[in-house]
Amino acid sequence: MIEKFYKTFLVLAGLCIPAILLLLIFGFGNLVGIMVIGLFVFLAIGIRAYPSLKGFSFTVWVFASVALAMFYPSLITEVRGYNTENLIVPLIQVIMFGMGTSLSLGDFAGVVKMPKAVGVGLVCQYSIMPVVGVSLALLFGFPPEIAAGIVLVGASPSGVASNVMAFIAKGNLALSVTLTAIATMLAPLTTPFLMQVFAGQFIPIDFYTMMVSIFKMVIVPIVAGLAFNRIFRGKAGWLHRAMPLISMAGIVIIIGIITASGRDHLLSIGLLLIIAAVIHNITGYTLGYWGCRLVGMDEKSCRTIALEVGMQNAGLASGIAVEMGRVATMGLAPAVFGPWMNISGSFLANWWRDHTPAEEDQNPVSSAQNADVERTD
């Protein structure tokens, strides 16, 4: 019954396509936006009828949010006199709190269990991505604040999406969670430092102000989430089930707000920014993977670190742009890079899932890590 319900929405999505063409042919362009938004909304619901496509539902919701922002920005930027940009930082704090509730102190102990893997992952993440970001910004000749936004994405830590992709790809999930946790906790120092080094040529960077902003957006809510998880472990299952949905909804809203705020800039440089996002992301996967292979790491860890390097926390980058008062310019790169990273990460993770490593890591430490993950699950 539920499958038929979902498939009905696929039919509605299919009907939106000829409707869009007819509206364009007969000169009713003002109604095209409604049909485009409807297409993505119906598609996001409809593809849940197929388990193999269900994972892409979130990405399609992002496209629906972007479509709404591009066609009707005034509906998003201000609601009854309230500037919606003020919602971005609180939403990020909620997402970070959710991340904290999904962690435990044991996740940070992974540094002791996998020192080489964690060290290689952090070095790759905080060297490859900012260097590639500033190189692309200079190559494409973006305006200073938009260029700084590209560097900002590269200087941000990985997000929880990389953990999901590592799980799908049958990677080293314990390593993925540890890398995300450590990189995120280091962000108040590493991100401002990298921004000063690489983005200082584009705009002034106040190290201390940025550090404080990231601390309140990341460390405070994550620590609160960790404390909540420790105090109410096993007693708040509803929260653990709800937080992924709340986090995804928060990201969809954030991307919509940023897209609406920077709509005019996107119309002028959107295509170049998309190209930059694709190159930045694919370069991260490629160099992250082969960098690990060069130092002799096992296949699962190489895949995991590739995903960690290639997928940054675009939501955090958006929040930093808001705190700097440059959401309509610096915030554009996170708004474009974020959806693309989810699309590419989903495809790469599913491809790797169907191509099991030829050689399984026989390291007893790795086996212990996998056992720990199974017990945690």
C-alpha cells in the first residue's frame, strides 16, 4: 500500500515535465517555478518507493529548496518582517547537538587505536582541500568574497554525511567517525588559521573572532550533546531517531536561505561555481584515496579517508559566513558545494559498496575496530 502511495508521486513528478514545457511554449513563464518546485517535491517523495533510490531523497529535497529560492527568493529571505538569515546559526547548533548525541567518548579513543590512519586523514583533509580551494579561486578569478567562500569550504572539517557514505561504501566506519569527531573539535583552531593563510589575500580574516564563532557553533553544542548522550543513554531513543531528520531538514532550510540571499550572484556566476565544486570535490576524493595508498594503508581505510577529505561540512561553512556578515557572497560556495558533495558521495559510496575490496585488512587492530562498530550499532 505504501509503495503505491509513493509511486503516485512519481506519476505526478512525471506530469510536471510536460507541464513545464507547455507553460514555456505558451508564454506562461511566471508559472514555471511552481511546476519545477512541484517536480522536485513529488520526486523526493516518490523515489522512496525504491530502496536503492531512497538515499537520494534528501538530495532531491535540497534541489526543491534551491528551486524555491531561485524562483521566489522573497518568500524565503524575509518572513513577516523576520530576516531568516538569523536562523542559520541556531540551526547549525541544533545539527551539531545532534552530532554530539550520536557520539561517545569512545569515538575519540580511536586516535589511540588508529594513530597512523587518523594522522594521515587529518593531514590530507587540512592540506589538500584548502590548497585546491585557493587554487580554483585564483584560476577562475572569482570575486574576493566568493573566492574566500571556496577556501572556507576547503578549510572546514568533514561532516556527518561522510560517516553515512563510509557506512554505505563498506569502509572503516570507526575511522570515519573518529576523523569527523577529531576534525570537528579541532575546527576552532584549524579553520581560522587556514583562512588566514589562504583566504587572507581575498578578504581580512579575524582569527580570534572566527575562532569564537566556531567554538559557539560547534564545541558548545557537541559537548552538550555528548553530555546528554551520557546522562540519558538508552532513555531517549526517540531523539536519536528524530535527530537525523531534524538535521536534514535544517540543512535544506539553510541552503534555501543562502541561495535566496545570494540569488543575483548565483545567476551571474552559478555555472562557474558548480564547475569549481565538481573539481574541488573530485580532486579531494582522488588525492585523499591515492595519498593513503602511497603510504601503504588498506583499501577500506583509503576509501574512508577519501570520503572524509572530499566531503566537507558545508553547513558549518555557511554559519561562519553568516557570522562574518557575508552570507550572500561567502555563503554561496557552501550552498553550491553542499548539494554536489551529497550527490557525488552517494554515487561513489554505492559504487564502492558493489565493488568489495579485493583484499580485506587482516590487521587485528582493524578487526577490533569493526567489532566495536558492530557492538555500537
